[in-house]
Amino acid sequence: MEFRGHRVHRVHDGWAMDGDLTVAGVTRPLTLTGHFLGEDIYPFTGGRRLGFTGRASVDRRDFGVSGLPPLPGAQIFVGARVDIELDISMVDHDIQPFNQQLLGRPQAI
């Protein structure tokens, strides 16, 4: 799985990031929604670090991922819905676009 975010914007009770999710070679648009967790100093560079959570739900079949093959004598079922939860940490140069769009702060660090 790979997620590449393209745009961040505020929503009524948090933030949203629009991007593309690729699973098993199939790419589909996806919007993560979440909350800003705060900021601190990243100890390795002395730069600022921002923390976020992000969530989304997808149908695995939209990415061509089928269920498990039936096992003899077993009654195992795999649901189609897959929940994605991310903890996101951005440091230094990654923060620049988010200051303006999400936090309403000047871009200078």
C-alpha cells in the first residue's frame, strides 16, 4: 500500500488530506480525515515537527483484492471493508505548505 497526499484542507472538526491510494498496483483517489495532534521540536534536526492522525475506509475489491481462497473445513470470511488508520509526523521542509493551509501561520520556520 502507498498513499500520496496532494492537498490538505480544513473540515468542520479537523482536517482532510486528498490523495491517491495504491494497493496491489491499482490507484484510486482517497481522502483521509483526522485531527491535528500538536507540534514540538524534532530532536535530530532541531526543526519543528507536526503530528496528525488520519483515517479512511476502502473496499478492497475496488483495488482488485479478492478474499482468501476457501480452506477445507474452515469457515473463515474476510470482509470487503478495510479501515486505514495513520499516525503522521511531518518535519522541517514538509511543514511549509501545512503552516499556511492548515494552521494559518506564516510559512517561515
